[in-house]
Amino acid sequence: MSKSYRDRGRTAPVGSRGREETFRCRHCKLLVGAVPSGGKHRNHCPSCLYSRHVDGKMPGDRASDCRSSMAPVAVFTRPNGEYVLVHRCLGCGFERYNRIAADDNFERVLALPEVQMPRHDTADKETPMTA
Ligand SMILES: [Zn+2]
Ligand SMILES: [Zn+2]
């Protein structure tokens, strides 16, 4: 997929509505686009797996103004085999769980230390559970 095609092919509205799905990874400088499939929104870089601390307690709430980089520090698997990344903020130490996306660099996911599934698994779920 060529960069210029993506830049010119669409007349994206500039400003105001800023598409949250697109961002420049601050760690590896990759321009990250929307999730191709199997996800609602992208919250980390598919290449280096780094994220950014923009959410507060709930994934996607954009309630934090920390804005520091969040490093992938571990991974765990759910009973259904789904992989979930543990991100830790380099600025404030906040930890968050994020499901991996369909096009994440899976080798990097597997290279992370595997930990037990935390009791409070707050990452996105396909079928939200209220427990
Ligand atoms: Zn990256
Ligand atoms: Zn933070």
C-alpha cells in the first residue's frame, strides 16, 4: 500500500474531528492506520506494540492527559486463547490491558514475558461482560 495513494485518495477533513484511529507511533515512527479487521479501535502500534497513555480507567475514554508512551511489558492469554498485552506507562506507571489486533507483530507479542491473567481484566472484550 503506497503512502501517496493513501494521502491523496481521500479528502480527509482536516482538524476538528481528528480521526483517533490514525496516529504516528512515537516509538518507531510508523504511521498507524485503522484496524483492518477484527477490532473496534487501535490503541497501540502494530509494529513495536507501544501505546500511549490517553485513556483513564476505561479503554477508549480518552480521560487521561498523561500522554506518555506506554511500553508493552507482558502478555497473557484468556481462556479462549485470546492474547492480551500489558502496557505500562513510562510516565506515571499506569498499567492497562489491550487485546492484540489482527495485524500486530505477533513475534513481538510472543517475545514478551507471559503472565497470569489478572483478576481485573479490563481490556476490550468481544462480548462485554458485566460481572
Ligand atoms: Zn511503533
Ligand atoms: Zn501515564
